[in-house]
Amino acid sequence: MSFNNSRYYPLIDKPIVVSAKTRSESETLHQAWARLAVWVSAHMNFLSQLPTNTDPSVIVLPHLPLLIIQGSQYSFLFASREANGLTVSHLA
């Protein structure tokens, strides 16, 4: 089982700590946020499907740190999963 999107064998069992999105000068913060939201939603879905000894209805996923980088500007966000399964990201 892989804990990240890499196929590089030494990284397969290493979880992702911070998801980062670099953006071009022409991409807006909103566009970068939308792209990162797709990734983090898939990441949350994956984490919610990992086997545990806990009842799935009570599993609480951690908040995930996110980073958007454009040149020397950095935007820090975090994502969380609500009880209804919706993934929400917040600009910090």
C-alpha cells in the first residue's frame, strides 16, 4: 500500500506531510486553491479508507497543512473533513 502519489519505491510508505501547489504568474490564488482542493479531497478520501480498528463513523481525520507558492509569495491553508464527508480548506 502506498501513502502518497509517488511510485518511487523509497517513498511509497512515507506519508505526505505538506501538500504544496506552485503557481505561475498568470494563475490566480483562487485557481491554485481550486486545484489544490481537488488533490486534498482525494487525499482525505484515501485517508478515510485506510484500515483501522475503529468504527468508520467515528474516525476523525487530521487537519492537513497546504501551501500555495508563487514566486516569493506563500499562502498557507489547511484542510479538514466535516462529519458529512465534505472536505473544507481554509486560508490561514
